[in-house]
Amino acid sequence: MQDRASERIEFINLNGATEPTLFDLSKTGVCCGHTIKKDKGSVMTIILNDLKLKARVIYCQERTPGFRLGMHFEGVTSDQQKSLSDCVDKFSRGVPLSCRVEDSK
């Protein structure tokens, strides 16, 4: 098994200004900008292109503007894992991804 650092890919501001900025994307989680403070442990829905994933907030740090959320994916199916691997690969090559963060219902 690879350690967390070896899977990590970081880029800043690949998305348009109207979408959250992806700072970090891996097969296990994501870090992105958000306009609203979220409590640690909150469950969110992350939408990368057309892929919807549940993620739990690990940290929320105040930044200017807004907040930086670090989240760990939860309950990822094997089909979702394949799509997520594709997103991570694209992100690592600098291909912009659509990203949305929503409260889970």
C-alpha cells in the first residue's frame, strides 16, 4: 500500500471562479475552497465532473476569501473508484475538473 504522500497531487486554481478551487485531490480525499464554514465531521457531497461522492469534513480552515475544507471520501463503490482514479489522473495532468460541494441530504 502506498503512503498518503505518494498518492497526493496538488494544484491551485484550476477551476473557474464560480466553482470551488481544488487544492488537493487523491483517491482517498479532497481539499477545496468553500464559502461557508463547515463543522468537522459534517458529511458533504462532492461532485467532480459527473461523479458524486460522499465525504466527511476532516478540517475547515478560514482563508481569505472563505474556507479551505479537507475531506475524506466515504463509502466509495468499485465503480466510483474507477471514475475517481480517472479524475485524479486528469487532475494530475492539469486537466480542469468541475467541482461542486453540497450538503448531504
